[in-house]
Amino acid sequence: MASITPIDTPPASPAPPKPAKSTGRAGDKIFLGLSQGSGILLLLLMASIAVFLSYRAALAVSKDEGNFFTTFDWNPAGDPPVFGIAVLLFGTVVSSIIAMVIAVPIAVGIALFISHYAPRRLAAPLAYVVDLLAAVPSIIYGIWGALFLVPYLEGLNLWLDQFLGWTYIFEKTEVGVARSLFTVGILLAIMILPIVTSVSREVFLQVPKMNEEAALALGATRWEVIRLSVLPFGRSGVISASMLGLGRALGETMAVATVLSPSFLISMHVLNPGGGTFAQNIAAKFDEANQLGRDALIASGLVLFVLTLLVNGAARLIIARRKEYSGANA
């Protein structure tokens, strides 16, 4: 009978190390408390602002003899007091839309050039210059717009009226300098351009290199790589960047107040002088307003506050759909 050779059993693997217990150091506890306290403080601050605006807005709306949402007038000091946000909402939305239509395509083009076309020696300085534009104070943009942009846009307005006046929107029916919602839209486009460009550039730089190299290996041209690999990957990031720029455009104050010729008339002719926005109206009328007038301005500020929160909240939701765009979501 053949003997059976025992099989050597492998030695048992060592047990995995136990996780280290928290030392409970005082520094960790202090840092945790400060972090939680900062978050709670921010929520309390936002809630207090909302409560204050809502309270003062309720006082004003209760004394308004017109319809706060549809009245085309702003006279809180009248007898009876009448004021409404229809013109301000129209001007704010129209000027922001003009800014987005102009800025977003240009910003995406600049971001693509910096991230995929420009040589490294040129890309870094160009990115620095674009980021530097975001640090320029808004009053500087306003002064430049009033002294340079307004006079030199008159020729463009006449050209648009001549060739695109049939669209009704670009028909110029009033004589005057170019202190219009169209001018404000161009100025806002310049101001939000660095925001949209910077965020879009960072998104495009996160495109996996393997995707681009695979497309190139299959014979795709540079534009086909951009169209098939880069743009689909960065679509959500570009949308969120655009909405962040829109939030800046909605709340811009001094630049708009310096350029715009305010009036309480709604006109689809964007080249005509006149118009108004929430921020511009608050900045122009706050000092001379009585108590009811200030409450009315605060009520319009509440509408702008809610509108801005909705825009930024929507941008945050879009960013959350693609967690790789934000380290905070990881």
C-alpha cells in the first residue's frame, strides 16, 4: 500500500491590523467644532438675510396701491404709493440673456484654445490674463463702458438697425446715445467672460487623455477630437460655468448704473436708450428714498435675492451630476 505524503499547508495569513483608535486630541475636536460652527453660522446668516428682506418687503407690499409684480411705475413717495418690479425684472433678464449669448461662445472658444490648441508658453500667460480680468473692480468696467463703450457703440447700433431692424428687436426707434440694455449686455458679457472661461478651461483639462489619444489613433482630426471627446465630457461643466456667470450678471450694480439710462418703460427695442435692473434701481434710488421707498427697494432686492439663489442652486445641481468637476463632491 502506497504511503500518502502529507501536503504542506501554507501558513495562515496574518490578521489585518485593527484600525487605530481616535486619539481624541484637543486639536481635532477644536477643528471639528470650528468647521461645524462655520457651516451653521453661514446657514444662520443666510436665514437672517432672508427673514429681514421678507419682513421689510411685506411692509412695503402691504402699502402698495398697485400690483407689485405687474405695475410699470416706481413712485413709493406718491399719494397713493405705487411701485412694481415688472420693468426691473424685464431689464435684468434681458440684459443678462444678451450677456450670456455673447460671452458663453467666446468663453468656450478661449477655454478650448488655452487647453488644447495654444502652446504651453502661450497658454499659461493667457490663462493668467483671463483670470486677472475677474479681479478688476466693477466700477472700473462701468467707467470704461461710459467713456469708451457708449460713444463707440453708436455706429454698431446704426448698423444693426439698418440690417437687422426687420427683427423688431434691433430696430432703433429713438434718438440718443447708446445707453441701452444692449450696451449693458455687452458690458456684462465682458465682465462674466473670465468666470465662464476659467471654469470651462478647468473642465476641459480634466478630459481623460486616453479618450483623446484613442480618437487620434483612429484617425480623428483635432476638431473631431474636440467635438466627440472634449465637448461631450465637459457639457455639464460648461453649463454650470455659464450659470455661475449668469448669477454675476443678474446682480451687477455699479457698472450697470454707470452705463444705463434708466426709465420705467418696457420696450423690446433693445437699442433704444432706457431700461432698468434691480441692482441699478436700488443703487440709484436708495439714498433719496423715504422709509416706504427703502422698504420697496428692499422688496425688489428680495426678488433679486431669490432669483440669484435659484440660478446658483441650479448650477450646483448640475455640478453635482458630474462629481469629478468638484473636489467638494468627491
